[in-house]
Amino acid sequence: MNSHETPADQQATDAPRAEPLNIFFRLLIPSTGLFVFFTLVWMVSLLGDSPSPVARWFAQYGMWPIGVFFMTSMVAGILALGVDNQRNRQAWSHLEARLKQAEGNATENADSSCELPPGPPVD
């Protein structure tokens, strides 16, 4: 710690950094929203009595956007979960390394006067 740093400054530098946002989650949310929107519009166009231009368009081309957004949502969801899982594994391995380092430092700095007294005799 420098002479100019306060304990709060030291804690701020030791705080974990925020992870960058997963780009696949940013793709997943709008693609899923568009999938739901097109699916609901398709269902409403099927239930309507009059053949509106939207109903005619969905009769001819409606399955393409629904299929595209469904597949985009599926692929983005799988990739988002995979990236998230990889980041969690990296975070855990980093945490385990820091804990092992802290345990090593604690055993090196242990004072013999800090030992616990012997426990009661075991029968």
C-alpha cells in the first residue's frame, strides 16, 4: 500500500472487476421477442375473419420469420449458456487459486504461540 492510499482505496483495487456482458444474451433477448411477436401476429391472423393484407402475407411467408427467429433464439441461447458456463469455470478456478495462495500465506505467517491447546483425551 502506498503512503497516499487509504484502506478504502486498497479495497477498491482488490474488488473484482465487472465482467463484460455476454454478446449472445444481447442477441437472444430481441430475437426471442421478435419470435413471440411474429407468432402472436400469425395466430391472430389465422383467427381473423377478414383476409387482411397481414393475414395474406402470413399465409404466404409467415413461417419464414418465425422459423428464423426461433433458430436464432435457440442458437443464441445455447451459445450464451456456453459462454456463461466457461466464464463461471474461469472465475471458480481463479478463486480457488487465490484461496490456495491465501492458505499458503497463512501457514507461512503462522506463529507457534497461536496453536490451540490439546483437546480432551479420547477414550
